[in-house]
Amino acid sequence: MRFDLADLRLFVCAVNAGSIAAGARQAILALTSASERISNIGSDAGVVLLERSHRR
């Protein structure tokens, strides 16, 4: 299992910012791309990395 450094940076940005949307802005990525990248990291690792909700 190998992770891309940009994907790991995105994950850290999302965690620090408190949301995938804010993390995507910090990492200068589209929200859909960021969400898919984080989802792929979790799938590859076999764990749930973030609890997703629709709250603002």
C-alpha cells in the first residue's frame, strides 16, 4: 500500500480545517476530487478515515 504525498497532505488539511470542503480549498483542489481522493485513501487502507455528515 503506497499513498501519494499530495493525498496525505489533503487529508491533513481536511482534518485541520474541520471539513473536506475547507481542506480542498487549502489544498487547491475541487471538492469532488478531494472527496474522492480521501475516500480512496480509506478504501486502500481498509478503514473509515472521516465521519461524513451534511451539517454546516
